[in-house]
Amino acid sequence: MKIARDFFANSPEDQHWLLRNTWCDTCDAADLGMTDPAEYEEDGHVFVEGRCAKCRGIVRSEVIIKERNP
């Protein structure tokens, strides 16, 4: 079951990083960019899904949340 999350609640830096660091299976290429992002949680994992900026195919990235040192 997908649980919607607010992609835009991420910091602008994190949003930019998530939108640039992608892999498109259709283009078979990395870092082409993503448009129309939607963030959600599924089975305890967080994902951002959108469209490849080049071919408009669906791209999906898992978000790994690391603890930051103060």
C-alpha cells in the first residue's frame, strides 16, 4: 500500500539532488533528471517517482535517509 508523502517538504537542496540523481531504464542512462515528482512510502521504504526529463518514461528512486551528525 502506498502512503503519500510531501516531496516539497524536503529541503531545496535535497529536492534538487533527488531530481538530478536518477536512473532511466528506458534511456539506459543516469542523471537525466526527473519531472513531476511524487514521494510515497511503501513497505517501509520511501520512493520518489516521476518522469524522465528526456524520454518522459517513469523513473523511480528509493530515498535512503541517513542520520546527519549535529
